[in-house]
Amino acid sequence: MEHTRDEPADALWSRLRLIEGQPLADRAEAYGSLHDELMKRLESAPRGGDAAPGPR
């Protein structure tokens, strides 16, 4: 099976659609969990280049 670049984005859109269908309180919790998961992925990803990014 060949993977395309769009698969992660498709999975994210599917997850966002599921979250949007939930009641407001559940949505808030689900978005918080998604945020935490994405932050962990970003923090664990290898960094490119020699200079470390500064605060924004």
C-alpha cells in the first residue's frame, strides 16, 4: 500500500469532524487532548538546521 502526503491531514480532518459533532463540553475536552497530542509530536520531532528557533 502506497502512502500519500495527504494521509495525516485526512486523519486530522476526520478527527476534527468527529470532535465538532460532540456536545460543547465534550468538544472542549477533545480539543484539549488533541492539542496535547500535537504538542508532544512537535516537541519530539527532529529539528532541522543549525539554529534553534527562538520564542515567538
